Amino acid sequence: MASLRQMLFSLAILPTSLIACGGGDDGVEPPSGPHTGYVVDSVSVPDDKPFDLDGNGVKDNALGQVLGILSGQGFDVQGSLDEAVAQGTIILLYDLQTPDFTTAAGAGLSILLGDNPTPAACTDAADVICGHHLEGDASFDVAASSPTDAGVDGKIAGGVFNGGPGNFTLQIALAGSNPISLDLIGARAKATGITADGIGEVLLAGAISEEQLNGEVLPAIHAQLGPIITEDCDAAAGPPECGCVADSTGATIISFFDDDADCGVTLDEIKNNGLIQSVLSPDVTIDGVDALSLTVSTTAVGASF
């Protein structure tokens, strides 16, 4: 079940647009100072709630809680993330501009997509460990599809960077498919443990509009379920087991979504699933838009690009 190809949520968190907008903390000055580069060496989706995105006094991370629930149902979300980072499916670069890592009235965090790591992530196809580009001394190209001017401005106090609110786009890759873009609004970034050699944690948070969730995200999830079921199960065997390999991802998908017991899963079965409906309901309103909140936690080591 730890296979990247088998996973329902093989998250590949790759920002494609992070643009600061008005409403930042008072006293924030334009970024200044030298630039320091990093590459993300771990990605996770915590189920806690570190940010109040809509200013109503309640901290938000509904989608993070959904992924935690799915993990409890047998979807190895974190295992897929770990594998994707180690194999270089996710190459996320940070550029931090600041005159000082402890205190700065103006600092900026840019996020870029990386490509062509040196050394390569894996030595060859038989390398089951990989991650050779995450040892703190690797160099990267900036991917052709990466924004070159994406970032949030903020300030550093007591060694903690806080930036935003703004808007940025993350990508979620499902079962090895092309990534799905998630346009996050009301977005924020928080970095702690900042040194020249790495960042202890970078939290990225924002919210996905209800329109994009229903129109793009859930259909993209549905598109990936069929191949997984086909690989792990034999629909001709019929319900309730549907010929699924015991404890496989296909078996988990069938048991979780197949309401009409036909050994398949439709988009309506996903959208009408009671748990999905209850946990994927919009939980924040930002600039008049109903949306679902998400927080991503990353760590980073030194890199050049």
C-alpha cells in the first residue's frame, strides 16, 4: 500500500503561483538583503489548525483533517508523500530574501518549481532509497513552468517569518497522474528554525474555493480511482470482495465509496459519500468566497538554483 502509483492521495505539493496581496501585517517593509536558497526535503499535511484564515477567531485546516481521516481508513497519504519527495516527483524550492534570520522589518519568501537536480534524486531505477538531492549541497534548475516572481512579503521577529495574506497555487498529484492545481486564497506562510543551511518548518496555508473543489478536485480524484481498482481488484468476481487483493488500496476504495456494490466508483458516489460531504464542506469565507481550508507543513535544506 506504500506504492506511489497505488495511492489515492499521492500529494505532490508544488506551488505554481504565490502572489502577495494587500492586508499584510502592519509595519512590513519591502524585502531587502541577500537571497538564500533551499529545497524542500519533507512534506506533510497536518490535521491540526495553525492559522485563522478568515479572521473569525477560529483556526482552520479542514482539508488537512480530511486527509487525516483518509489515512485512518487505510490510505497511506504520508507514505506517498515521503516517496514522492525522495524520488524527486516533488521538487519545491524556497528563496528567502532577508537581511537577517532573526529580525527583519521586510523579508520575502518565494516558491519555485525545481528540475534537473544535481546529484539526481535516484542513482538508477533500482535505487529504493533515493533522496540524494536532499543532502543540503544539491543544485537545481528552475522548471520552465515555474513562476519567477511568486512570493509573499512579511517580516521576521524572534527568528519566525510570517507572510501574507495573499493567493497561491498548490498542486496535488493523484496516483502518479498529472498534478491538479489548487488555487488557494487568503494564503499565509510561516517559517521557523531559519538558518543559512535549512528551515526547520515552513507552513503554507490557504483555502480552496467550493467551485474548484467540486468542479476540478473531486473529478480529478475520481479519474484516478478506476485504474487503481482495475489493478487491485477483479470486478467480475462480484461483491462484496470484488476480487480485491486483501488490504490493497483498491479494496479500501471499494469499501469506502462503492455504495451500490457494483465493484466500481462513480463521481456521484464520491460527492454523495456521507463522510466526504460532512468533512469537505466549506469552512471559511474569504473575500466573500466560500472555501475549504488547507495547511501544508514542509522542512527544507540548503540548495542552489
